[in-house]
Amino acid sequence: MDERLRNQVEKERRDLEILRAVVADGPIGIVKLADRTDVPEHKVRYSLRMLENDGFIEPTPEGAVPADDIDERLQRVNEGLDELIARLERVRDDEVEGT
């Protein structure tokens, strides 16, 4: 796996970890999220911004909370991941057959 793809997968893993903490413990702020997840505060802040831009969380004065429709959003993400995995498996299989 090339470095760029590896970094992107790590960022997505971190975002998911932050999202799980917000869903479990929200409202929750940056410092508590950093402590709970062992992710540096600057990366927590970035993940929160991306999660907010994608509509997964909402900021409040008390900290981040999950979006009202979080269950539906997560279901769509899981369906998308299933499709991505299937596509990657087809690519892998095509590569093996073509070798």
C-alpha cells in the first residue's frame, strides 16, 4: 500500500474513533476527546471539523454531539464500505487472473 493511501486510511480510522467517542460520550470537547482517544488535540480538532463538514456531528457550547440522524448516516457509510470492499476484491481478483 502506498504511503498516501496508508495515511488516508489512518485518518479515516482516527475520524471513526473520534466519532465513536462523540456518540458514546457527547457532548464532549477537544481536551476530553484527546485524553480518551490518545489522539493529539490538533488532530482531534481536525477530525471534528471534518466530521462536522460531513454532517456526522454538531458543535454545541458544551462540546460535540452526534447529528440527529447519525444512525441513518452510519448505515449509509457502512453500505458504502461494503461496496468499496467488493470493488477492491474485484480489482484484486482481476490482477491475480491477469498475472
